[in-house]
Amino acid sequence: MKTVREYEKIFADDCPHFDELFKFAAASEFLDLGWRHVQAKNYVGVIRLPSGFQLEILPKIDGSVDELRCLVVKMLRTLKNFSGKKFLDAELDTSRLPLYEIFIRNYLDTVSQLVKRGLKSSYVGREENLRVVKGKLLIGRHVRTNFAHREKFFVAFDEYGLNRPENRLIKSTLGKLLRMTRDRENFRLTTRLLADFDSVDASTNFAKDFAAVSIDRQNRGYEVVMQWTKIFLSGKSFTSFAGANKVQALLFPMEKLFESFVTHHVRKNFSDSFTVTAQACEKFLFDVSRSYTLKPDILLTGDETVIMDAKWKFKIPEADMYQMFAYSKRYGATKIFLLCPPTVDEICYRAEDFNVTIFPVDLFDITASMTNLRELVK
């Protein structure tokens, strides 16, 4: 496994399976191709190549690898459209595990909880060649199969048990994770869970079994497990990549993670004094045609109007300042804050009727940052 930061270059000498990584970069939007190198972009997460080699990409800020892994997990828990966030256990010590092993551990813990609550059983249709008549005799199959075996009967019958599609898929996933994991505790947990699925067959047709899964009130506990089962088992991802070379890419755009993280904490710390609206779309650049929506990341309305925009940028371009000016005029905000990575310097730009403050957010001490931000808003 190799760990890099955003925008870091990976050369052939740094990666024993560089050809696989190069092919992935050429087929996807998550890495840039260069002369004899591949460069990470603004995505964080992990890429697992068909050979098993893993490339872990972490945020481009100061901090140890362990600290940054923990930070990514905390950010994922706040991501609004990430259905798997319920899966990330806040109690898990992530300080020593690579991101991929963290995802595996959470999957195993979630399946363990499912087992403790009780796996669902149901009637499952089966067709077998038996020595007794059971259920319905399939005459055509019986004649073709048992022409020389009159002691047997090819029958179709329903059997009540755990061998339903969800459980088959989970068992197949556990078998795959047993081969993939490099963590001793994950290996132990996977082995123990496989024993709980001893009476369940491994899935032989993933697409058919996934199509047969239907989440309702009876099996609501399987919902999150099935989402992650599809990720691990089918090579699917939270990204749009689904290559034919079986690369698994669990990648997240860093600007979305940052926006979600700071919005969560602004809502938590300012809701007592303001109405906090995320992605407000109340105003337009032109009233007559209602075109060019002005949508700040965070709108605070109360005794005054305050706008906050999350920018995962290490240098604020001129165009962003013009955007803040438009926000100020159309929303009537006298205070605007650009919430930026901690490596950006705090600067306040003042004009006649509004000001813009570039505010670096300390992601490792978000509580202190929110306290300082409240003082500036007053």
C-alpha cells in the first residue's frame, strides 16, 4: 500500500503495479496522467487495484497519516448524500488502520450487529434430485435426469431457512474480505462471522441475488449492509467509476467533504442565534428572468444576514471575490466569510458597505474554530 496527499505525483518507481494504476487513471477522472507519472487530484479515499495494491489519498494539509485518516472518517459522517455514513462507527479507533481496513472493519461490525439481532429467514424455492418425492415433481426434468435412476425424483419445493439472497450475498462478501484484509483483527472477525453463515450458500449469481433483494419493514436492518455489500462485492463505488478492470475506487471529492463538514458544525454552533440554511437558492442575479441562481453554501438569517461559503482552495481566485460581491448585493449581507483550509492566512477585505473575511478552519480543532468564528460574526 502507498499513501499520498492530494495533488501528489506517483512515479513508476514508487508503485510496484504502476501499469495497473496508469490504466485506471486513463479510464477515469480521478487521477491525472503525466510524463511517466500519475498525479492525484482533489479526491480522497482509496483505490484498490486488481493485484490487491492499494493507493490511499489523504487531504493536502499538515498532519500525520493517522490524524488525516481519522479526519476523513469524521468528514464522511457529515456527508448528506452519503447513505453509508450510518455505517461509520464513531466508536471505532481509526488511528492505526488504513482507510480500506476501516471500511472493512465497519462492515464486519455492522454484520455482527445484524447477526445479534437475528438473521432473517424465509421460504426459498429449490429444485433438487432427491430419493423421495417432496413438493412438486418436475416431470420433464425428472424424465431427462433420471432415465437410468428410477430411485430418484427431480422435484421443486420451498424450504424455510437462512438461505435467502441477502444472506448469500453477505457470505460471499465475507469470503472476499477474508482474502483481501491485511489486518489481524479484521481477519479474526471475518472468520468468526463466516461460522454464523455456515448454513447459507455463497452467492453464485451476484446480479440475480441483488435483483431479488427487496428492503421492507421486515428486513430494514439489511439496508446499509446491502449498500456496502454491493460496494465490496460488485466493485461498485460512491464514485461513478465502474471499470472493466475490477479496480475498486472508494473516492470522495474533497471540496464536498469540506463543505459538508463545516456546514454541519456551523449549523451546530449558530442555530441558537440564526436560522441556518445550507445551499440557499432564494436569490437570482437577474430578477426579471430569474436566471443565474445565487446559491451560497451557508446562509445565516437573524438580526442581520451573514453568508458563509466553504472553499477547499489554497489560494482564493479573483472570480470568487466577485461572487461574494454578488451574494452581498442580492442577499443584503454585510458580512461574508470564506471558510478555507487551515493553510490559508486569515485576511479581511473591507468595502464601503460589506466585508469579506477569509477564515482558515482548523479541522483538527473544529470547536475552537467555531468559537473564533462566532466572535467575528458578532
